[in-house]
Amino acid sequence: MRGPVSQEQPNNPLHGITLENMVTQLQEHYGWPALAERIHIRCFEKNPSVKSSLKFLRRTPWARAKVEQLFLKTFC
């Protein structure tokens, strides 16, 4: 899912990866229950969906940072 590293941000491992891709890949890898255990946020615990998670994560920088950290730890 990752493309070539652009010359604009060669040291950023998340460059070119959308938040939607991160949430989708994490959900497919862990499943919602295990994802909610790793990152304690309600959008992963109560009626989780990619759409509702994206809405919350785009408005909540601390939660997005946790998702990015888990994505890096899991896939990079």
C-alpha cells in the first residue's frame, strides 16, 4: 500500500499514507476489539466503523498521534 518515498519528505515514513488507510489496515490486522485494547478511544469501542473513527481522529490530534504510532510500530 505504500508508494515510493517522495523527495519532499524522505524521512517521514507516513508520507503518502492517508489516515483512512492507516485505520483500515489496523482494523484488518487487529480487529476492532483488539484495536480498542491498544488505543482506548470510544470510536474503536462503541459501534466502530472506519467512517466514525475518521471523523473523530481528524478532530482530535492526540488520538490521531496514537493511531500513527501504532501504525508505525505495526507496519514499519
